[in-house]
Amino acid sequence: MAKRVLLAAPRGYCAGVDRAVITVEKALALYGAPVYVRKQIVHNVHVVTSLEAKGAIFVDETDEVPEGQTVVFSAHGVSPMVHEEAAARNLKTIDATCPLVTKVHHEVRRFATEDAEILLIGHHGHEEVEGTAGEAPDKVRIVDGLEGARTIVPTPGKNLIWLSQTTLSVDETMETVAILKERFPDIQAPPSDDICYATQNRQEAIKVIAPQADLVIVVGSQNSSNSVRLAEVALEYGAKASHLIDYAEEIQDHWFTNVETIGVTSGASVPEILVKDVLATLAEHGFRDVQEITAAEESLLFALPPELRKDMKAAGQA
């Protein structure tokens, strides 16, 4: 049996995650520990525990941060109310919101001033959705999945526009939009696609691999929306089995029964070291032939948050 691994490219860290993680590391180096972080900086267990070991303290809400301390806002973004809470506690804030999420926040503010009702496609309770909706809570209605699109009842007489969470499945988002358009033919689309480039590219790569794979292993955490979607897309596009894991140690021997081809990818908040650990474990089981399948080239980089860059320059660290 010819055992092989099809390794997806691109995979792992996107530009927004890279920026957010480096932001916390640079803040610790510049200000010293502790640096507080509101919510998980990115949705990955390994990244969070690694930063905790360096002196980051993760909190759920701003009121858990002692007055006057430094707090970093996560890559998923926060609502204006959170900024106000931080200002009231005299906190030094560093906003590590992904610029692609910030773009959707700008769109919400813009359309809210035009008195439109915004149908935000996304998952109830997800931090990104909460932050985005918080820009105009009285103008935003959350549409969660296909069933949400079928049942939402907008305010009569309002102009409608749809926007979306950046880390959703491209296919399901388009299906959701199709339902909304059928129900509300005059609904407007955003000026540009909200789904993050990295989310799209990682899904495109796994779509190529899935039909050839007996098993797909996605490295990522259960609370990472884009990682969960990758595992789902793998099955939708023909993989016989798909598993989402944080660490190589979670791989089970019985997964390899009658398996010749394994697809491997990782979510946008996953460091490459975790993928290498998985490849090493697969090699131990005879899967040493690794072929990289490239769906797109990525070169995007984001500058660090301006408030951090300013302090680094003043300290001679820029």
C-alpha cells in the first residue's frame, strides 16, 4: 500500500494572527509582565498557553484588568463599549484586531449611518460577531446559518444589507446569501467580500485534497471557527474521514485502518511547529511521502498596532 501525505498550502498562521501574537510578545518585552489580554488573543490552545508562560494574563472582561494596566484586545475585535470600559478604568490599550475584521466594523458604522438594517451572517456568541454587532447594536441582526436565513424577520420598510463574519465557510455563506436574496431581492451586498483571504485559501486547498484523501487531519482548536470549517469542508468535498486535533498526541492508531492517503492542514491560528509534530507522527506510521498541494500564494503582512509601534520607537526598539 503506497502511503502518502498531501500537505495543504497555504495553512497555519494568517497575517492577522501573526500580527496579534507578535503584538503580545512585543508588549511583554517592552512593558514587562504581566500584560493582560482580553479573551484568547487567537483561538488556539498552544498559542495561549505559550504566551501565558511568558507572562500574559488572559481575562474574559475588561473589569478583570487592574486599573492603569496594559490590555491587548484580541484579533477578533471588540465593540465600542469595550473601548469605553477600558478608558473608564484608565487602561493602556493595544488593539490587535485583525485589519480585515476592522474593515467589517467600518462597514457596519457606515451602513448604520445610512439607516439600513444590517443582516450579519455569523455565529451567535462568537467574539468577532459580538464585537462587530456592537458597532451598531440597534441596527444589526445576526443571521446564524441557513436556518437563520430562512427564519429572520427584518424590520418592515428598512433597506437591508448583508455582511459576514470573516472566518466562515465560503460555500455556506454563499448559500445563506442566496436564501436572503430569494427572500429579500433588494438586499445589498457589501462593497467587497468579507470572508478573509486566508480562510478562503485554506478552504480551497483542502477542497483539492479532500477527494483524494482517506483521512484528513486538521490541526486547530475546537473554538477556532475557521479550523472547524476546514474539517467540515474536507468531508463535504469527499474525504472519507476528518479529525480536528490540537496536538499530534491526539492521533489514534485506529484512524490508519485501510488508509493510504492522508490530507493535512491547519487553521489560521496554528503555529507550524504543531503541523511538523503531526507529520513526524505520521512518518512513524509509514506515511513518509509528503506532497505539498498549493492552492494560492500568500504574501500579505500587517503592521503592528500604531500605539505599540509608537512606544517601541520611543524605547529605541522600532
